[in-house]
Amino acid sequence: MEEIKNRVLQVLTDGNLDYRQKKHHLAYIAESTQDYPDISKEATEALNEKIICDLFEGNAPYRPRYVLPDYAYALKNGVNYLELEPPTNFDEAINFLSILYVQVPSITGYSVYLGNIDTLLLDYVGDLSEDEIYKKMKLFWRFIDRTLPDAFVHINIGPEDNVIARVILRIERELKQVVPNLTLKYDPEITSDELLLEASKTVFEVAKPHIANHKMTAADFKGDYGVVSCYNSLPVGGGSHTLIRLNLKKITDLHSGDAESFISGTLKKYCKMTLDVIEARSKYLVESVKYYDTDFLAKEGIISLDNFSAMFGFYGLAECVNQLMKRSGKELIYGKDEEANQLAHLILEEMKKILDAREVPYCKGNNGKAFFHAQSGIDIDIEETAGARIPIGIEPDIYSHINTVAPHHHLFNGGISDIFHFDETVKRNPAAILDIIKGAFRKGMRMFTFNLSNGEFIRITGYLVRRSDLKEFREEGSRYGSALFAANSMDNANVDNRVSKRVISNEQVAGKY
Amino acid sequence: MSKLQANISGIIKSSVIDGPGNRMVIFFQECNLNCMYCHNSHTIGLCNLCGTCVDTCPTNSLKIDSENKRIIHNENTCTRCDECIKVCPENSSPFYKQMSVEDIICEILEVKDFISGITVSGGEVMLHAPFLSLLFQEIKSHPDLKHLSILIDSNGNINQEKWDSLLPLIDGVMLDIKAYSAKTHKQITGYSNEKILKSIEYLNDKNKLKELRFVLTPDYNNDESELREIAKLMKSVSPNVGKTLIKMRNHGIRKEFSFLREASNEEMNFAKDIFGQADIDILVI
């Protein structure tokens, strides 16, 4: 009790946290008084040792990690709980969504998904001129940034070219806000080159949107999908109960044999253990907390348990492969040498097989299986490279980079990311970016994210921070919850040199208290 | 396929500055001008196996292969200090390679999914017109490559008929004009500009002039009358031809030309104004 009191006091008196941030951390401390969902002793040890990492989701999950409301359904049917009638025009639709967004839970406390916004609003455009839409959307965008100040808050546009998508890109370039994070769903057969060009020019200014390979991603889902938080693709009207990630570097450290015995033994054992944790947490949320029986989103059909699954993530593939190579007497490196790349593919394919062979309860959203996700890192990852990425600083030329990672992108129905860097000169010739994106998608990449060197916006893997916010945060705290992770990431992973790790959620902050 | 070979000084598989979109650029060895500010002066000449570079190399990474009349370069020991290039009396390099059309096609196939097209550059690429003709025909008849655009980056110092076989195969030519007055042109490049002016007119007539560039070199081609002539020339070509005013940068030019100086902001603005007065839409870089 004394310990809890001290942790609470520390939060209460931390001048770098605002009122809402304090409440979030206090809730985390309260949650930590509960016993962890029922898992084996071995799994508990793996969690303690951070071999398996639950991303500070807390001891007693009482809301899903990622929730993707079916906003189209809500707009059509209204929301009784919030006493909202279906909107009849553009203003009402924006007002409706603004109210609903604030009510959507997630692991960070802020909704990680705000919908495929252009598609949602197009029905309400009526005879509004582009200029009128622009003015309304600009206010809406400011509302989102100021009310949901967390870089994991994510909105989608595309794949069709339309006036709202274009207006949003224009507003993004003008406002230069961190929030919302943005993905353009791109399909060469549907999306115009002009829209992709506009999107690329927007990346030059604000390092977003990400470009998602729409055709490839859509094929993995029964219904609509959304790209949320940091490159997580999940079913609309559902989401993910939890995301548990396996540290491939640490399990390689524990393993004493060769690559073959790693794959057939250690890897298998820890994948199973990770799935056990996923299962226990999902069950707790569904059976003990009864979230899906009680929350208004579920009761009103805006989400449905049947559209949920859970996410199996991993990180540190590069370190795992390089170490196994070294043990076999070969100084071959992932991202550089073909034999190492092949071993990486083999490990990932094996993991996917293990996932696909295991039925996990309450995962109907992915046919009873967990989603496979290359997790893009958090601020505490010092020795491990995010997901399946090539370590920062040793990335090969862009074609080799794409050719190394593209062959395994198809495995990750839960999302994967690799970040590419371009020199400023490309600003004069943005068509070059289009060529490379199209080429990357032809090679099977699921997601393409790029940055310009020396931009004001720094992508900390999946989310963005402004250089100036980071500086400010170090001195006096920041309005954005995510700035702290970024500051930690910068300290831990040379993000200044390039862009490195993604940081995931507010629980990490809470975990510090 | 033909046994014809060309000396290739380098291939860049991704360039965003050699025409629209992402392009593969193939650089050919040997040039028929000798511009003072040339930034790739090692692509001007051809190796005559004199051995100066072999004797100079601090890591002994170069060897003469007299039988095959070439220099063997050991990439494992070479530190790319470029001493060999600095001492070469021929403005050449031990690094260029002979390649066939087939070799180049293989290189393009590797990156075809990522590019809008290819650009051939130099040196002076038009010295290899027969090779280019074969290369372009091969690209245009290849099912996986025929969609690629083809651009030529040339100095234009070539007889008019050399263009004829290539024009139907290409999308355009990017060309420099170093000076309008023949005298100034000779000072800067060592040669007269008669053929170049004809090339500009001819390519413009054939609708194949893509870009016309002018490199501002203070104390040589920046006096008012010279600039007005250049402006007149730029005005005489189609408005669809991209026009670019380039500030000469003295980084990387040969030691003997280190006296060249970069234009000041005032000098750049002066030139820009003259093009502006002639109502020319010009990109300044």
C-alpha cells in the first residue's frame, strides 16, 4: 500500500504532466493492483524479463487495445447512448463524429482510429463548394489535434480521388499538425496519379500520409479495414483486444544451438507462450470485464466482438538473424547478404505458420487466428531493431532495401512498416516518388512510408513529432502524450541520425510511476 | 545481339535529377568538349594505357592488362581516394567499363519496376550514336521495357544527321548552351558552338528538345549582350521546352580551373532579370 501511495504521489506532483495525463497514469496504477490474467509461471517470467512484452497494457485489460468503430454505421443509425440522431448535412456529420471520437476507448485513452474520413463525409457534401468544405475541415482538423493530442490517433483517406481527400492534404500542409496521423489507401487502378502526387508533396511538408497498398491489404479482410495507430491494419467495426510482442533478439540470446534448432525449438516455444498471454488477456477482457457486453459501442452495433481479433507482434528480427549467422561462423548481415535475408524469411514464415495453426478464442475478426504484426518499436528498445526492419544506418540502396523487405510483407495481415529516406532534391521531381512507390507495391510491399532528410517533422517509426516539440518537452513538458516517447527514443536510438523506433502508447509512461 | 560495345563510365540506378520521374542514368565515357567547369572531367578522355595512374595508386590496386588493353582495378583494395583520376593526363579514368547493349539491358531489367525511364548522359553520349540506336531499339522492342521513356543528355556538338536515326526512338533531348558568341564558347569549352546552335534549332523543329540549359560563368558569359543573345535563343524555341539557368559551382572542378568563381546573388539576379524581360519562364538552380 505504501508503495502505491508513493507512486500516486509521484504522479500527482509531476509538473510535466497535465491534468488529463495524470488521470491516465493514476488509472494505470489502480489497474496494477489487480492480478495479471491467468498465465503460466514461465510466461510470467518471460514478461518480467521483457522477452515477451505486453507494451505496458496493464494488469487487467478493461478496454480493447485498438477499437475501430464502424463510423459509417453510426452515422447512418445514430447513437442512442450519446443521444445523437443521424446527421443530415456536413456540419451535423462533423459535429456527430467530433462527439463520438471523444467516447472511443483505446489503450492510450484516445481513439486510435477516426475513420476513412473522406468516404464518410462525401455523402454529406451536398452543394458545398470546395472552399466551404475547406473552411469546415480546417476547423475540424484543429479540433482533432487539440482534443485528441496523441500521435497514435490515426485517420484514413482514399483510395478514390475526391475533393475531401484533396482538401485534407492541403490542410495538412498548411496546419502542420502532429495529429491526426494519416494514411492514404492507394490502388493504382482506383487512385489517380494526381492524388498520389498531392500526397507525396504533403509528405515533403509534414512527413505524412503513409501510403498503404490498398489492394493487398483489403484482400486480407472480410469487410473494410482501417490503418490505425502505427501501421496496424485491422477490421472496421472491430479491432484488436491486445498486442503482445516477442523479442526475437532476447530469445536468440537464450538459445544455444544453430538456426535449425532455433526455428524448431526456441522460436516455437516462445511463440506459443506469446499466444498464451494473448489468449489470457483476450479472455479476461471478454469474460471477466465483459467489455463487449457492456460498452455502448458494442451494444449499438458500432463494434462487434465478431470483428475483433488480437495481435501477435515481434521485434529484433535483424539482431536475431545476425546472431544466428554469426554462430554458424558466417559474418552475414540481414539487409546486406542474401543468405541472411533468406534465414529471416524462413523465421517469419515459420512464425506465421505457428500463428495460423493456433485457434485463439474471440478472434473471429481474423477467422479465429491472431493477426501477425511487425511491431515498430517503443522507446525502451535499445538493442533491438523495430519489427523486421533493417537496422538504422546500414540500410542498403533503395532498390535493395525494397527487394529485401518486400518478400515478407505479405505475411503481415496486422501491418508492417519500413521507412525510406529521400534527399531534398526529390522535391523538384515528386514524380520520382510515385515511380518508387508503384515499384515497391509491384514488388509486394504492403505499406510505404518515407521522409525527407532534415524535415521539421521526425517520424519516430510510426508516429510523428516536431523537432521543436521535442526540444520544448525536454524543457517543460508537452501537450502531446507522445512527445515523451519520442524524447526517450531520441535518447535511446539515435533517432536524430535517421528515424528509428516507434513508440507505442501511454502505458509506458504510466509504467514509470 | 550485336557485339558492339561502348565505354560506360558509370550507371546510376535511381536519379531524380535527370529528367521527369525516377530514372536510371547511363554515363558514357569520352567528350568532344573540354569545359573549364566540367565536374566529371575524368569522363572526357579515353585511357591510352600510359600507366601514370598505376604508378600513382597508393594501394597498388591498378594493373595494366596489356593483352586486353585495359586497366585491371582491384575493388577490394581500392579506397576510392581518386588519386588516379587527379593525375590522369588524358582526363580519363581507370574505372570505366566496356559494356554491350545486352549488358545494359540486363541492368535496366533489374530496376524496371521502379523507373519512368532512362537517361543517357556523358561525356558526350552522341559520340556513340550507333550504339544508342541499337540500345534504344532493343528497349522499344522489349515487352518489359518498351513503356520506358528515353532521354538524351547531350552537349549538341554533333552533326545533324547523327540525330536522325535516334529521334523516332526517344522522348527528348536535354541540351546545354555554354555561350552564344563563338569566341566565348571557345574560351569555355575549347570548341566553337556552330553545330550546337544547329542542333538546338533542329531538335526544336522536330519537337524533341526537352530542356535547354545555360550555365552562368562569371567573367565569361555573364555580360549583358551575351545574356541577351542567350535569352533570344531561348525565346526562339518552343515555350514547351524547359529552360534552366544554372549557377556554375566550382566544387569538384579541375585544379587548373580553380580560378573560376561562382556568380554572386546580384549576378544571378541580373541574369534572371534579363530572361524575365524576354518573358522566359526559367527555372533557376
